[in-house]
Amino acid sequence: MYEYLKSLHLIFVITWFAGLFYIVRLFVYQIEANEMPSPEKEILQKQYKIMTYRLWYIITWPSAVLATIFALSLLHLNPAFLEMPWMQVKLGFVVLLFIYHFKCQKIYTELQNDTIKYTSNFMRLWNEGATIILFAVVFLVILKNAINWIYGVIGIILFSVIIMLGFKFYKRIRDKKSD
């Protein structure tokens, strides 16, 4: 039974992350569509609202809920995991993931109400938040060693710097193409 629950947990974690990666990408497109002339703006905005609604409420939210239910089931069957340092660090990253998810919910609601508070460049950068959390959690789960989490954090920071540099490089290329 434990292995089935573990498999289901992993499947829904994967679909949850897929939803988080794609929803922010749709936010980028929705924000950029807002800058287009009519009628293209209205057509795209309507389509992106439908797409984000379906992704958010049919895939992302259910995946988050099911991943959590299966995780709690696994912890119920094996509560000793809660005493392991690597699991405690992992759960800290899971809390960050939920904060990220709830912030995405707020952005989703704002965009559905035609309130744009962020630039498409900010959203591109925001999209990397889930990537950083994913890397941290996968390495913790595979290595099962919280002592090395310090190296992991250093690695995540370096990874974040590389992502930032890549983002700035990509932005420069996009700006040159638009000129």
C-alpha cells in the first residue's frame, strides 16, 4: 500500500509543478496581450482567461490537494520520517511551495479581473521560483541528507544566479530582436 501511495504522491507532485510552470507562462502571455491593439488584445485576453482557468482549477489545484493528501497519508503510515532532518528541511521547502502557489492564486485572480500589477519580465523571473523549489526538494529526497542541505542551499543560490544571468541575457536578445 505504501508504494502505491508514494507513486500517487509523486504523480500529483509532477502534475502540480507542471501546472505551476505553465500558469506563470500563461500570465506572461496574458500581460503581453494586454499591450496589443484591439481587437487582438480582447481576443487573446479572453482566450488566456479560459486557458488559465482550466489549467488552474482542473489541473493545478487538484494536483496540489491530491499531492498533499497522499503526502499526509505517507507520513501517517511512517511518522518516523518527521524526525529525520532531511524531511524537516524538505517540509520547509514545501511550505515555500505553498506560499508560491498562493501568490500565483492572487496573481491569477488579479489577471482574471483585468488588474495587471506585474510586468511580463517580472513573471518570467517569478516562473523560476518553482524551479528552485523543485531542485531543492528533489535533491533532499534523493540524497536524504540534511547535513548536505547547506551545500544544497549554496547550490540553489548559485543556480538562481545562473538563472538570473540567463534571464538578463535572454532579455537582451529579445530587446535586440524587437529593435
